[in-house]
Amino acid sequence: MVLLKHLVTRGSYRRGLHFHGKSSRLKNEASVKSLMYEDIDVRDAVKELESAKNVDVDTYARLLETCTRSKLLEEGKIIHRHLLKNGPGIRENSLLLEKVACLYVSGGEIELARLVFDEIREPSIFLWNSMIRGYAWNGPFERAVDLYYRMVWLGVRPNKFTFPFVIKACAALLALGDAKEIQGHARNMGLDCDLFVSTALVDVYAKCGCLEEACDLFNRMPQKDVVAWNALIAGFSLQGLYIDAIDLVFEMQREGTSLNCSTVVAILPAVGMARNLLQGKSIHGFCIKRYINIGDVVLGTALLDMYGKCECLYYSQKLFQFISAKNEVTWSAMIGAYVLHDKMTDALALFGKMVNEETLKPTSATLSMIVKACSKMTNLNMGTLIHAYTVKSGFALAITVGNSLLSMYSKSGPPNDAISLFNEMEVKDTITYGAIISGCVQNGNAKEALLIFQKMQLTSIVPDIATMVALIPACAHLAALEHGRASHGFTVVSGFAFDISISNSLIDMYSKCGRMDLSREVFNRMSKWDIVSWNAIIAGYGLHGLGSEALSLFRDMQSNSLKPDDVTFICLLYACSHSGLVTEGKNCFSEMQKHFKIVPRMEHYICMVDLLGRAGLLDEAYKFIRDMPFEPDIRVWGALLGACRVHKNIELGEEVSKTIQSLGPEGTGNFVLMSNIYSAAGRWHDAANVRILQKNKGLKKSPGCSWIEIDRTVHAFVGGDRSHPLSLSIFAKLEELLGEMKRLGYEADTTFVLHDIEEEEKEHILLYHSEKLAIAFDFITSGMEAATVEIFGNDSRDGMTKSRLSSRTCTITRRSKEGCFLNNWQLWMLQISHDLFFPTPSETNTSIKGFR
């Protein structure tokens, strides 16, 4: 009992502690004075408290104050427990409950503090401010704002200390609307010009991107301290306005305010984003010159992060070793630096050391970085383990971690895993939707991407540039022109149209949807072009067989002082191949190596074999492959095999087919080509053997597919397809059109049907080709009035014809999954006219790209 009686607190007003009962008070004033300078351990006093009885309010209050000042949370909990065991007069005392709540706030146990706070009938303004401050510093931030509104609703008048805390929470939430309303409350109380309130308002406006309003508030401040300057500088730095942030630092010094450690920490992110290594080193040197402690964990981490972003990993590693007291943010910054420099193994090793050796709890930023490392390594097994760790650690619901996991599964995992994770995420933002849309497109599930975007539009989440860049390729993949036009319109309305990545996506989309005129118009309206812009427009002209225009654009690109890259020459060779420009293609291949010093890769050789093969130069193509500086892969031989099919060179086709068999075929295309070569020569037995071999290997050919977009709905058809709800009407319309064509003199050319069947059956196969089904469907849904019909299929060529049966123009765009590396070079063009309704072969190309 002695320690408990004589407890005093260093540096505070000291007095005796009172107890009820015998010998429970200090005997006299002299005894109190004699203990004024004694140092007695509060821990020992708390231990003595556990056996004490009848402790009064004043004793509890002094003990709680001491624990709060000394941040002795565990001892404070013991006091609280002892208090609860006492009578109701003690445990319901508002003064003691407030001190208990303050103890928990100071110890970071904000939720425990809230439980105590809710038991107090009329908390003081001091406690309201303490609770709001606790939430504003430690989160959840929205609870600070809610508590403020509750305080106002209960009639408690805020003071000048309330507003900085709640506005800080608004800044963390980027809740500009709430901040403006709270600013109005401060103005009504005449506190909006208070230094601390004004500084908090500058901070929230800057962090919300309202830099003009932030500057206006800052300029109207009657006095400015270093904290106010730092708030504005940090806002400009956060928005990536490096030059403006640096100018503010210079202006701050001109007005007589000296920089401090927080100023340096505020400016370093902008330096890192600008990748200005020289400026970063200057700031580092300034810190050393001014004796600012580089070993401070906040400043040291900021420097480490800056060097990492400036591609100076060596300095980042040195700083990481130099910082003695590393926190979770320091480890996260170092892991991020490794990921940025593609040192994924080092990042994973450092993460393991952080968790296992240092026993530090990773932050959501750390886990996001490590998931990104797994994604870059396409290490799905490790990524799955990290996912399990996030669930166990309680970070699975963090949106940054969820977005990183979603991106990883979209790129590396089964598509269904990504969609399942997306559906499980309770909180989503634009990054979430952008990741899943991009993943769906990359995995060939463009229809799902469009559906997800439609769901996004029903939410309050507004698509950003990254989302639209992910969405537009989905429209191109499906050849959904109306969806593409709608996306284009949205980018214009949203102010994204002048973004170069958006324009590049639109160029690609319009060209793949058969509208090269719109593609060129987008290109012409761009204020500046990068290499991707030129490559996209050149590839578009190549896709449409307009090689001369593609070469002309290549010359224009050079006149704009833009150096072509390896992709540029793939696009050029592709264009020459599809336009029959053999000499020009050879010149491009030679110029690429001699003039631009670009070493050809596999894709360039595939294009050259394609070029020679289409021109019928099979022997030259074969020699070209044999002279390659590295071993040709299946795609190179597949291009030659396709040429053998077109030019009916059975002998060379057999040799190429054997070579492909030895390498192991990638898919069904090469089997189909060889089968067609035998069929065209009437060697039905050999064709059947190839088909049997294909079946024995477990390979199944996906049927050819054509699709048409009507009223923003994509309808897909395969040859002889009867699954469409209107199939009876479609087949009846085809029979009607066939009668009209025969009346105009049409005769089916059945030589393209490579099956050993009767002529009548061959004609029947030709009639129900997928493209004809698509056109007949358009006729019965849209009528026969004048219009343009755009049909898309997974073949290789485009065509446009004018119908004599109706006044409409038919544009037919055919593409293969392999792009320019196709197995079948024949142009099968559907032309509804008096003698040009050319039949098409049974559909032999690859995967279905349309969806109903």
C-alpha cells in the first residue's frame, strides 16, 4: 500500500493519493511536501492496486493520468478492470470514464475508447476532440466525420481544435463535399481564418486535386507557418506537378520560412515521379548540409523511394541498410523498388525476411507490391499463397490488395478465378473495373468485358482513361462497331479524346471493325503521335490490303523524325504481304537491318515467308527458312504450309507437314491445311488419314464463325447453324435469295468444297455458310432497304460488294486469331450480285470470336 499511497508523477502537479479506511490518507501536509520530488514506479503502484479496496475517484484519476502520459496501456487496462469491479458510483463516474477513453485513444485502441465513450452521457468537448483526432489519425476515417456530425446534431459546439481534426479525416477520405460543409460551419463561427483550421483546409483541397482553391485559401491566410507551406507543397507534389512544387519551395524560402524535414518528405514524391535524379541528389545533399537526420525513418524512407523511382537501385539499397529503425513503410518502399527494377526474386526474398525474421506486419501497400511481383513473374502458385496470406491477415478486403490480386489472376490465372474474385470484392473502384475488363479482353472473353462495363455504368463509379483503354480493344475483338462508337463518344464527352493512348486504341478498333476511314480520321485529328500511333494506322492499312498507303505512311513517319521500331516493320511486312508487294517487302526487310540496325525476330521471318508464299515463290520461301540464323518455329512452317495449300504444291506441303509434326503442332490449323491440300488433289484417303491423326492426338478444330452487330447486340453464326432463335426464318430467307440469284444467272462453284460428296450436297454446304446466315439474318431483322451491312468472320480478307437483290452495301471483314500468320490465304468473298455470289469453302480457320 505504501507505493500506491505515495505515487507521484515527474513533471506534474504532485499530491498525495487518498484511500478510504484506516491509515488511508497521508497524515499531514508535511508528508505530501516530502514526497513531491520522489520518483515512484507507476507499474509497482498498479500492482499494489490489484489488492487494494475502497479506492477513491481521485486516486483512479491520478493513476489513469499517469498511464496516459507515460503511454502505459497495459497498466491502464488493469486500472480500468479494477475500476469496473468497484461499486456503480465509481465505474459510472463521467470524469473517470473520460480519462479511461483518453488512455485508450493515446494507446491507439480507438475502438476500446469508443466503447467507453458511448457509455458517457455528456462527454466534454475535449473528449469529443480526442475521439475525432483518434479516428483522423488512425482510422477508420469516416467514423471521425460521422462523430463530428453526431456532435453537432447533439448540440455540442465545436471549437478551433475540432475542425483541424475532422478536416484531416476528410482529406484522408478525399471527401471534398464534407470538407466544404465543415468549412461553412467554421466560417459561421469565425474560425475559418484560424491558422490551424486554414492549414487543414489547404491540405484537403490540395489532396482532392483542387489546387486553385487551395492556393486561394493559402494566399488569404493572415499568417503562414512551415506546416501551411508543407501542406500546399505536398498537394502539388501529390498531383505530380514537380516544377510547381519546387517553385513553392523556393518561394517559401524567399519569404523567410525555413525548410524542415517534413518539407523534404513532401517534395521527394514529385522528384521521384519526375525521375529527376539530379534534383533528388541535390535534396539529399541539402539534408546532409543542414544536419537533417537522414537516418530518420520517415525521411530515409522518402529518399529510398525517390531513388527507387529514379532507377538508382544501388542508393535505395544503401539507404535501406543505413536506416536503423525500419518500419513497415520502409520495407514496402524497398520491395517496391525491387519490383520497379524487375528484381522479383529479390522482392520476394525481402518480403520473406520481413515477415519471418523481423516479425513485422506487412501493410496493404506491401502486399500489393508483392502480388505485383508474382504477376510479373507469372508465378501463380506463389501468388495464390500470398492471396491466402492476405485472407489470413485480414487484408483481403483492402481495395489495393484486391486490385493487385485481380490483375494477377487476370493475367496469369484461369479467367473464372479473376471473375470470381471480382464478384467477391465488396468495394470496387475504377482500377478494379479496369483490371477485370483488361483481363477479360486478354483472355479472349470480350463479351464479358462489355457486360462488366455495362454494370460499371449502373454504379456511381465513373470510368477513367485506363478503363476506356481497356474497353475499346474489347469492341475491336468483337468487331462491335456500335459499341466502339459509343465508347468513342464517351471519351469525347469525358474529355479523354485527346489522350494519345485513347486515340491509339480507337485507331486500332476502327480498323479492325472495317472502318478504315474513321481510323484515319482519328489519326489525322491527333495533335501529336507516338510510335504506337503510327504502328496502329500502318497495321490497319495492312489489314485492309492497302500496302501502298501503309508504305506512304511509313515515309511520312520518317519525315516527322520518328524512328521506327521492330513492331513498325512487322506491320509493314504484313501490309506488303497482304497487298502482293513482294519487292517492297524485301526492301523493308533489308532496310530494317542495314539502315535501322534492328535485328529481325521470329515474327519478321514469319511475315517474310507469308509474303513469298502468297506470291507463289515457294522455293524461295523454303530456302529463306533454311537460311534463318535461328531455328524456325511452327508458325514459320505453318505460313509455308498455308502457301502450299493455296498453290496446291502437295510435295512441298508433305515435307513441311512432316517437319511440323516433328516439332509438335500448336493446334488444329496445320492438320486442316494438309487435309485440304489432299482434298483439293482428290486424294481423299490421305485427307481422311490426316483427320484421323488429328483426332487421335485429341485436337478438335473450332468451326469458322461470322458475326454481325444489330442494335448493339452481337449475333454469331457458324456454318449450318440452327441454334439461333430465328434460324427457321434465316434459312427460309436464304432459300428465297438463292432462287433470286439463280434467276439472275448464279451458278455455285463447288470446287471450294473439299469433301467427297455429291454436287447437290456441296451446293447445300455453300448456301449455309456462316456469312450468308449473317446477311440473311440482317435482311429479316432490318428489311431490304438501303444500308451498309458489316459482317465479321475469322478468315483473312476483307471485301465490299454491291447487291443487286437489294440496294445495300455489304462489307465483309475476316480475321484469324493468329492475325497475319494465317493458315489459309484464299479470299472467299461473299458478293450478292448477278454472277458474283462466290461460294466459300467449309470453314477451316481457328477459334470462334463472336458471341450470341
